[in-house]
Amino acid sequence: MTNRGGLGWPAVAGPMELSTGLGWPAERTNPQVDASYPQASAVAVSRETRPEEVPVPEPEAAAADPVRVRTAAELEADLRKFDDHSTPLARAIEAELRVRQHLSYHDPLPRPARTRIMVVANQKGGVGKTTTTVNLAAALAMHDLRVLVVDLDPQGNASTALGVEHRRGTPSSYDVLVDGLAIADVVQVHADIPNLHVVPATIDLAGAEIELVSVVARESRLRKALAAYDGIGEGEDSRLDYVFIDCPPSLGLLTLNALVAGAEMLIPIQAEYYALEGLGQLVETIEMVRAHLNHELSISTILVTMYDGRTKLAAGVADEVRSHFAEQVLRTTIPRSVRVSEAPSYGQSVMTYDPGSPGALSYLEAARELAVRGTWA
């Protein structure tokens, strides 16, 4: 006992003389640290574990290469094994891995009995119409559903977010409405999501409002074009499942064409008071269109966007909307998210830009809810 520890205390002699920096004896917890000691396996076991219960790694596992790149099939099997939607972290990791490996979700959503043509409109600007259109479309297409996005906004924001060509001179929705070009001649396929098709919009569309004034049946040009498209209908495996029409923030001829062409209204509403006033005016317009131009049009879906759960205002607006449209309002709300706003600057939707972000997961849940809520005949 002549040896002394770091602070003057006597060090423990014998097999346990390994001490900590303060001089106290350290309890040996890993038999691989110093296997030369006799009975090392016995002193390595904690008080709660008997020596025979200590797990010993298999030689094959130790010899495996930890950096081997797994195949897509192996990754798919792992995702099925650890498919845990009960925690946001597990869902975020799953979404991130699937997008990076270019995998679709293994739980395809139910297909509607016929193509659902949904008009995404709200005469108030800045409520998330285009953002909702591109992200819902991408989320549904990632679940093996076939989706078409028709960009009717002259700004072409939906075309930008989906990364398709929409420079002046590109065949676009302008040529469909004004020149009568077929949709099949202007549609483009998304580069990363094969099930997602896009009819882009160019700046030429800004003059379509004036050019259509003198055209016969000017309000039904888009409806005729969609009716002539082979991918729209029912019962065929190759048909489209969803058509989303992104409208400008106004109630001109472009929006009127969309309201006449569609059977369902999808209304994004910002969780603020001004949005409630805009919703009331939009409902009046829809009633006029139903009475005179399109008897099939109905409000099927309302999505609360830019929701901030920390404020009473957001909760109050959501409750007010649900009190008037209980069956149409989705349970899922879309939170404010910087990632959602950043994605278009990279020519992507948030579903591919940051699939693990809260905004992407919220749109993913909204797409699931939209698909399973009901089948439209």
C-alpha cells in the first residue's frame, strides 16, 4: 500500500488497482479493456447482470464491412421493419431516406373511382394556393398515384416549384386556352417523380384574359381540353387519379375556366382574420358558377395553412372555419415553415427539398387525408 493516488489517497493494489483521476478505484465495466486480468469477465458484469448473460458478438458480424452500400431492396426491407409513424422523428427519417433513394412509399393510397379534378383557388393572395398545389401533387405522386398539375397563374410559380421549363415560347396552358392546342402536346413530366405531370404557364398567359373576351364559349375552353385528354376518365389503369388546377389570385376568365372545368374546390385558407372575409366572397362566386355554368362544382376540401399554434388567433380562425365547414376542413393544418418557402428557389417542392421537415410531413399527412376521406363518383 505504498503507492498513492493522484490526490494522496492510497491506491488499491492487486487486480483492482486501476484508479480514476481522483484516486478512487474504477469499477471495471468492459472486459475487452484489459483481458490480461484473471477473472476479468466476472468483474466486468454489472450488479444487475449475471456473468452468463453478457452478450458476445458473433465473429461474422464483427467481420462485416460497416461501410458497404446497401441496395434499394435492402433499404426497402429496413424501412418496412422500422416503419414507425408514432413519432415525428421516425417519419422524418423515413421520408428523407425514401426521397434520397428515389423510392415511393410502400403504402400506396387508394385510387379514386374516377379522375378527381380539383380547382385550387382563393381570390385572396398569399394564402398558399401554389404551395398547396405543388406539395399535395408531389405527395400523392410519391404514393404511386398519377397526378397532373395545370398551371393557370401567369406568374408560373407552380411551374417553377416543379422544375419544368416555362420560358416564353414554351408550349403552355396559354396555347391550350387561346390556340386550342391539345394538353398532350404541352404536358411535361417531372424530372424526379415520374407519376407527376405538369402543364406549365408562361408570361404569355397574362394576355389571355383580353384575348379570350371575344372567343365563343370562352369560359369552357379548359373543360373541353381536359375532356379530350386521354388520361382523364374512369376504370383505366393508365388514367390520371388527380388533376390540380392552380389559379391566379383573382376571379377573371382564367379562374372562371378552372371553376367550369373542375368538379371539386380545394380552398387553402390562411389562419388570419382577412382570410375569413375572402372565403365568404369566394363562396358567393362558387354559388353563381354552380347556378349558371357548372352544376357539379362543390367545395370538397378546405386546408388551413400558415398555422401558428402558439397564437390564439390561428386557433380561433381554424375553429371558425370548422364551425361553418365541418366536413370539408382537413384535420391536418400546415404550419409556417421556412423550408416550404425556400424550396421553390431550388426548383423543387418541399417534398423533395426537405422531406423530413415539419412542412413536408404536414403536406404528406394532408395528402393521405385527402385521398382516404372519400371517393368521388
